[in-house]
Amino acid sequence: MWIGSEVVSVNMMTWPDKHDFRLRSEALRSAGRVGDILRIERAAPDAGFAYYVQIVPAGAPQYDYYSGLSVNRSPNSTRRWGYY
């Protein structure tokens, strides 16, 4: 994943039976804070990495826009997610 100005490895895991999806990366964890939005976009096949990552901090101009797109709730959590 491309985050900030570098490509980092991110462990992506899913547990379909639990409807669970997790990203494990210290670079991702360190880039944001609780309440920020993690925006992930698929990169072009020839980009040299699979996804662009953007941290949208609370209070940023585009925060309300992306927050409004996060209409799906995660079970047993206050986290939300969405597609656009």
C-alpha cells in the first residue's frame, strides 16, 4: 500500500464466518488516530503497489463527505465502513 510517501506491506486478513476484515500494519496504525477515516483506493495494475491509502483526520475539509459514505456498521463495534 502507498501511504504518505512510501510503499508499505500490510497484512490483510478476512474471516468470512465472522464477517471480519482486518489490516495489520504499524505504518497504518501510526498514521492515524481514533476517529480518523482510513480511505483505501485500488491502484492501477502497473503502479507497483496494490492500494493508495489516505488518512482523513477528523476536522479535515473532506471528513464529513467520507463519513457520510460510511453507512455500514460493524457488528459489536462503533466502527463504520462504506463503498463509493
